[in-house]
Amino acid sequence: MTTVAFNLTSRHPLFIDAGPLFEQHVTGIGRFVARLIEAVSRKTEVRLFGGKLSGEIEILPGSFADVDDDLGRVVRDVMRRPHLPRDQLTERRATGLYTALRPAFRRFRKELGVLYDFTSLLLPWCHNLETRQHFANFFGQTTSFCDRFLAISQSTKHDSKWLSACDREVVVSYPGPSMCVRRHASGRSVERRNDVLLIVSTLEPRKNGLFLLDWFERTNLLSASAELWWVGPSGWWTPKAMTRQLLGRQSRKARCIKFLGMVPEERLCMLYRQAAATVYPSLYEGFGFPVLDSLMHDTPVLSSFHSSLKEFDSPGVFFFDPYNPKSLDEAFIQMKSSSGNRIDRDALRDQFSWDKLAETVLELSA
């Protein structure tokens, strides 16, 4: 795709659906949308719409807050900006980018959609009925009414073709890391803990938490003093519910499982740099921010070999079968034997880039 030069004075603003920013916790899609808005707003004027907004929020180039600070706070500050009345004349001349369930009618001259993942169709048992119905409407309306699509991975593009009968153009552009984009959120120096594994994930069935906890308790490769730190909000499960399902299935060792919940950006930055490795046993992902975030903190990753996660095949990533604990043992041994190998963060920055994604969005909207 060729690079396009944009004249900010002659372009109409790009309208971006801000609905995912109203999540209780800025995780997953919410983090993607927040970072996308910041990256695009450095190149052109952005208007936010949708969700719980009573009107539109204008973001001029360079006026977005420093998103290397705590992302939740930055999002709250942006959403408190004055709400402008809806400008329907400008909307009819501009491009709108839908990031959530869109209406079944046209609002903009050109309409783009973001494709994340198809979990509700591929793993329906991971979701309740309400969620399955919501995403069925999302894929149906999005693929029927949008002109072009941005997919956040090759896996998502592939799935869009056979799961949703999408006949529009789908362009793949990888996001960048979800945190510490230009500098570390925490400037404090930390020491590695060789006995600590970290997982950053919502507590829900798709993330395969029971498999990980069971492996952590049973494997002979970890010391008796090993610790597993789990960062993320409760979803379908709570820490008590997960632990309760494990009790009685094996004799518990002295290993410690710590459910830390949601933590500030600065703390998460420190945890990534402190852990010996990150584990990500998810059964399906549209992208997988924790894998990239961990690598950008120079921390190796034990990752399931599924969906978009396969696209992180690079030094520092060790794949395993998320249904087979022996496979995770083998990946762990491989990681230990490769401890001297360097993670190429420069190559990662070149492949996973918010600036490139913003340029792709502007090219699609032209």
C-alpha cells in the first residue's frame, strides 16, 4: 500500500466510534480504540461518537493526552471534554470508523469497520447467550453495511472470509503494544524474579485459566517456591471460583498463586520486567496484547499456538498446545535452554506499529 500525503487543512475529520471506551475496565478492545484514537489524532482531526456520548468530542492533532500515563485515567480525561452537537452535514462528507456494533443504516460518506476476533462463533461455549447474540449482530451488520475493513491480524482476516461471508476488502494492519509506547510507564529499576510467572488476562473460560493453574500445580519443572501472578479483572470467573475448581484434584504444593486484579499502568510495567516469563494459554485471540507487551519489556512468552497468536513467531516466544500440559513443559524447557537469546524489540517495533496502523486507517478513509 502506497503512502499518502494528507493535507490537514482540507480533510474532513475522521469520525471514530468511541463505544468501547465505556467499558468498566479499559482492556482488550477498549485499549485498542484508545491507542488508535491517539495515533490517528496525531495525523488528522478526529471526532468521537457513539457509546454513551450525547454528542461528538473533537480532538485536534496533537491535543491528545500522553497515553504513556495510566490509560484508564487518560480515557476518562478525554471523555470529559465538551460534547459538541452532532454535525450531520460534516458526517455526510466524512468517513466513519466503527469499532463496535453499528446501526443498520448509513451515517457517513464512507464507512469502515474494525474486525477483532470471532470467538463467539468459534467458541460459543465461552460466552453467554446475550454475548453470542450481540456479536452475531455485530458481524452481520458490520459486514453488510461497511465499505471496507481493517483486521488486526491475518487470522482475523481469514476468519472473516469463511465465517461471515464478508465480500468487502479486508486490510490487515497490526496494532502496536498497548502500553509503554514511547517510554516505560515506570522508570523504576527492577530485578528479575526467576521463580515468578505472569499472566495478564481476564478471568474467563476462553483464557484457559484452569489449564494453566492445573499445570502450575502439577509440573515438576518449577521449584516449590514458584509464584504465578495473575493480573486482570474477573469475567465469568472469580479467583475463588477458579481455586475452588482445582481443590481436591491434586495435592497442593507450596507454590503461590496471586490474583492481583486490575493494576495501574506503572505497576504492570514493573510486573512485566520483574517476571521471568509471561504465560498466555488462551484458546483464541484476535491479536493478543499481553504477548507483544511482554516482549517489549524484554520478557519471554510461553504462548498457545492458536489463531492470531501464531503470528508472534519471533525470538522470545515459545509455543505450546493449550490442551496438553506436556507441551507446555516442553516449551518451558526450550525457553530455559534459550535464556541467552536476545528479543529483537526493534524488529517488533517495525512490525507492530501504531503509526503504521494510523496511516492505514487514513488511506482506507481517503
